[in-house]
Amino acid sequence: MTEIIDGNAVASEIRDNLTDAIETLADAGSRPGLATVLMGDDPASQTYVNMKQRDCEEVGIESHHVDVAGDAPPETLYDTIADLNADPEIHGYIVQAPVPDHVDYREVIRRVDPAKDVDGFHPENVGRLVAGDARFRPCTPHGVQKLLEDAAIDLEGKDVTIVGRSDIVGKPLANLLIQKADDGNATVTVCHSRTTDLAAKTRGADVVVAAAGAPELIDGSMIGDGAVVIDVGVNRVDADNEKGYELVGDVEFESAKERASAITPVPGGVGPMTRAMLLYNTVKAASLQNGVDVDLP
Ligand code: NAD
């Protein structure tokens, strides 16, 4: 029987375990605080920001939000970032991507205090991760690691194929999984839009992680017998329902399930883990900034 990996359940357990750490920090006078910054009024970004705020409230993290007008000059966003860097009640913050075209996202990231960079995108944090000394693991790759750990999938010596080389998913995940560590020790192949014979690379893998943003790119014929399939993709496709669309992953779930030993659904797989790991990083940031030790799940 193929195991359907339940991201909602694992994320819920992580959130529950974080609440103890949050109350320990609050008792020590430093309740964790997370800010979200949204430049412009992209509806999808608005939804993500709302979800992050709600997640904070549920576990007892103070949430703050700053809106920046979409047509403001980059300096307005930089000023917001400088204010958040200086605010002792904000332990972590995220600048919701994408930012408008006239703003250089890399420059935005460079201005975030690395100690408050709970996305883990600042070059200092990327460097630390590659060096095997991560301060903040980016939320989606960290969530994937936690799902694999919860499903008791030991990666030591396993072949993992990651489809996608983005800075937020594919690259950091590849770097994490090759680390000499209990949740690493894998042999990783990273595929991308210029990869030839993608099917051969996925079919030969013990674990396939799909993060391409291409609806149902990977079907059952591309999955080896008994492989573990983690589907990071979230794609809107037209559907004959009230909303007019549905969400599908980068994996064709039904055919892949026939071959896999374990597989994540979309939705309800990696998505809730990404949200939980943002809370995790915020708690870790508050702990580090205030010198209060807490147990992290
Ligand atoms: P991205 O567009 O930045 O990167 C996509 C990567 O996939 C690129 O490296 C590209 O080379 C590769 N790619 C695209 N088409 C390919 C193909 N046909 N064959 C091989 N490689 C191909 O995307 P991203 O930000 O990494 O996100 C990837 C997907 O994951 C999206 O669907 C996104 O919505 C989703 N996502 C989900 C979560 C979550 O929490 N569930 C978080 C982040 C991203």
C-alpha cells in the first residue's frame, strides 16, 4: 500500500511542539514577533501574507504587517526594512515575493538583517547553509526534510533527484541533502529546464522531489518502483468547478501513486510544512536574539 504522507498532520504536530518554546520565550519577556511586508497588491501574495498572520496568531507569535505601495520607490521599501532591522520586537520578517519589477529583489534580501532573515535567503545565511552551519533553513526545503524524517525515510546513501534549481527550493534542498548529517547523506541529482532525458534521472531515483512549477510534469512512468515522491509544486489549472480552477502538483498523483511507496498530495503535502517552518524559524530567531534556550521540534 502506498503511504500518503500527510503534511497537515506533521505540520500540526510541529506547531503544537513550538507552542511550548513560544511560552518559554514569552515568560522570559521575549514573545517571538514576525512581520510580513507586502509591496503592491498582488492577490495571491495577499493571501499568503494573511495565512502567515493567521498561523502566528494560532501559536502565540506576535504578528505585524507593513504594506508598501506598489508604485513607491525602492527606497520606501528599504526604509521599512531598516525600521524592522532596528525594532527589538520583530525577531524575524519576510518581504513577500514577488516585488514589483522596478525593485531589485536581490538588493532587498541583502538589506535584511541576517539574524532576522527567517526566509533564509540572505547571502550570509545561504553561505552558512552550504558550509553545513545553517542558521535558518529555508522553509520549503526544511519542510521537505521534516516530512521525510517523519515518514522514517533514511536518506543515507540514497539517490535523490530534485527537479528544479530555484534559489528557494531546489538549490537549498540539494545542499541540505548532501550534508554529512543524519537528515542528509544522500547522493543528489538536480534537474532543470535544460536537463536532457529527465525521465531517466527521475526513474533511477530512490526519492524524487518535484519543484518545477510545471503541472503534472512527472507521471507514473517516470517514477521507479517503490520510490518516495515529494511534490512541492502548486499550480493553478482551469477546472470545471465553482472557482474555475483547481490546484495540482508537478506530479500526476494517480499514476505516480501506483509506483511510489510513499507520496505527498497537493494540497496537503509540502504546503502546510512551509508555513510551519516559518514559525519554527521565527521562534529560533527570537531564541538566538534573546539568548533564551528552547527545545525546537
Ligand atoms: P521557479 O520557477 O523559481 O523554478 C522552477 C525550476 O524548475 C527552475 O529551476 C526550472 O529550471 C525548473 N523547471 C521548470 N520546468 C522544467 C521542466 N520541464 N523540466 C525540468 N525542470 C524544469 O519555481 P519555485 O519557486 O522553485 O517553485 C516551484 C514550484 O513549487 C511552483 O509550483 C511553486 O508554486 C511551488 N512552491 C510551493 C511551495 C510550497 O510551500 N508548497 C513553496 C515554494 C514553491
